[in-house]
Amino acid sequence: MNASDESIDDYTLQVEGYSSSCDENTINPKIQGRRIVDFRFFMEQLYAIDAHSAKFGCRLTHIKVSTEKQVGFSSTFHAKCIMCGSIFTIKTSDDSHKIDINSSAVSGTIMTGIGLSSLNELAASVDLPTIPFRLYSKCHDIVAEMWKNTAEETMQKAGQEEAEAARLRGDINSAGVPKIAVQADACWSKHSYKSNYSALSGVGRIIGEHSGKVLHIGVRNKYCVICTRAKKKGVVPRVHKCTKNHFGSSTSMEQAILVEGFKQSIKDRNLIYKTLIADGDSSTYKNILESRPYPDVPIQKIECTNHLLRNYNGKNLKLLTDTSIPHSERKLLNEDRQNRLRKAIRVAVKHRN
């Protein structure tokens, strides 16, 4: 993103008629506060200015800063040499970088889970310029697109790694498409196990068993703030990028994402997911089978050991609260015995495997 883009918010500080005598401060008194500076880039600009005119003996002390144009955390200073009249532009950061200072800051807010308000509060606390909403929103879209492209490149490489391992095993179909085992699961923005399934957003992923790397990821949302506000006002929503892409229940998000991943596996990764390692949710497996992603390849389901142990432990915990069982017998299922039973299950799973 070019920091000089006129379509985004900026702020210019300027003072007219300041004195040009050499003994006065070369910094405009109305330009105050701290700035984030790309040190090497900034110094290169100062070196170039210092050597701009040997004829008149111009020095840095002859440079007067007149205006500053702020675009978020990026500043452009305009200056003039009072000896030779040369005009200079000094920038705090290099705009040619793949990701500029503002996009980097927005990326940090996403990774740390904060937003524009928290970012600007932090900036104000250390006397830095703040980022206006329009600039933040534009940078957010840029960062999101970069992350999306990077994720796709990473998943493509993971798919190639899985395919190579399958070929070495000789696990390919008659058309030469590698067949692999994958792990799959989902998580929600709000999810209370076995008690509350009302989350408005969910994420599902498919991971290669051999590489342990992500091959497919999908997001489902049941909410769009712009559409919701327009509906409350009884008006048609303005043209926007709608985030709502799911209209079923929250629990069906996982099924929709994983079915999509299986159906697109040959097209996107040139892979067949022949074995699914997942939790005990039979409805997801049923939906995958019904979608028939590979008409000639049966998909095998293996229950994940972690989910197996969690479900087993959950049943044991229920026994402890079952008043129909005598208290003297429930006491036998103490913590030590529960741990021993879990270890026994792990050994049994390993033996069967």
C-alpha cells in the first residue's frame, strides 16, 4: 500500500511565515510528538540531503522543515534549504516494502486480538500519531488478503508433501491420484461442550496425517453487522462484502466445511482423503459419505484417540454423580483409578493400531 494514496485519511501540519535564519531551530515548532522511523532508510535520506550542494556550502543546519503529512504511523516531511532553495521530501518509512508500517500495525492488532480503539490508545500513550478508521479498514483488507494468499500457498505445499509420501507408499488410485489419511475437526467462537451450540462463527480444518500440516480451512458465519443493522431499520443494506455465508445451525458449520474440503480435494490438492480421523460425531461422517466426493473410493472413519479418551472420561465422571449407584461403590472410582483406566485405554488403542 502506498502511504501517499490520497484516497485515505491523512493529516498535514503546516506553519506559514516562519523565520529562515540559520541560528533558529530547524524543526517546525508545530510538529511535535514521536514518530516510528525506519532508521536505515531515514539516515540515507539525511546523507543525501547533507551532500546536496557543495557549491554553496549547504549543511543540514540550513534545512528548514515546513510541513508534515501524516498517513497513520507514516509521515512525510517537506523541507527547504535556506541557502540554495532546494526542496526536499523526507519520509519516516520506505513505501516500497511489501507491507508498510500501517499494515504491519494492523496485522499486530489482529494477532494480539485487539482493535482500532486499543491500538490508538496505545499510540496516544506513547505520543505517536493515531490511525483513522478508513485507513485501518483499508489496511485490514490488505492484510487479510495477504494472509489468505499465504495460507493457500502453504496448503498447496503441504498437499505436495502429502502426495509425495503417498506415492512412495504406493498409495494411489488407477488415475495416479494419491490417497491419504487426514485429521479433521472444528472450533467455534462460543462453544460450551454438550450444553450450548449458539455460536455465530465457526472454523473447520483438514490436516494431513503424514505431515501434520493444514490442507483445507473453512470459515462459516451466521452474522453480518451491515445486514443486521439494515434489517432493524427496515432498509435495503448498502453494497458491501457480506460476511454471512451460513444459514443453518451452528453445529452444521463443521459438516459444511469438511464436506466442502472433501469435495474439493482432487481439484485443489490433487489428493483423495481415503481415511478420516475425527471425533465421534457420526453426522459429519454421514454427510461426507452422502456427498460422494470419490464415487469409486470408500472413505474409512477412525475415531480420534483424544476424543475417545475424553468421551470415556466423561462417562466415568457421570458415574460419580449417579445417585442410583451406592456411594461406597462410587468412591472406588477415585482419581488414581481413573488415571489407570485411561492409561489402559491408551495401551489398548496402541495394541489395536
